[in-house]
Amino acid sequence: MSDFIHQSVQRQPLKRKETSFGFLELLAEKDGQPLVEFLHFETNGRNLHHDEWEVCRVTSGGGVIVVGEERVQVQVGDTCRIPPRTDHWIDQDGHLDVMLVYLQEL
């Protein structure tokens, strides 16, 4: 099943940019704000927070998503919800690909 999940992800990025952790592709936006992003981690991500809910789906690789004080071990197929205004970052194991969806409410 996990191979199917990774292989079935098709992306048509609106924008792509190199980042400190790998790269980011903006897949959907509204009024200049991201709605859906694809992130590829080659190194650990940085600490951040924002005003929206973030739903994170792991599409390849694995690692740890740090959400506030909690460390969540993730692998392909796992989904994690990150509440608004909560510090979070990703520690990848080798590499990690995630699809992010930003929501005002869950």
C-alpha cells in the first residue's frame, strides 16, 4: 500500500523554490496564501508556526515531526495534524516528502 501512495501523488506546481531543507512546491493557493504544498526534506526543517491548521501527509521516507512538546514518529502513509500557532518542525531520516494542506478549521 505504501508504494501505491507514493507513486499515485501527481504534482503540478505553481511555484517551486529551493529551501534550507530541500525544496518546496506550491500546488494551490488562494488570495496569495498557500493551500497545498509539497515539501522534500534532505536535511532537518526549521522551527515555525502559523495561524492555520496544517494537515501533513507523508508520501515518502520517514522521520519525526515535532509538534509543540510532542515527537511523532512518521513513515509513508502517516498523517499528522498540527494546530494553529503551534511550534513545529521535521527531523527526517535520510529524506522525507510530505504533502501539506492548510485549513482555517478542522
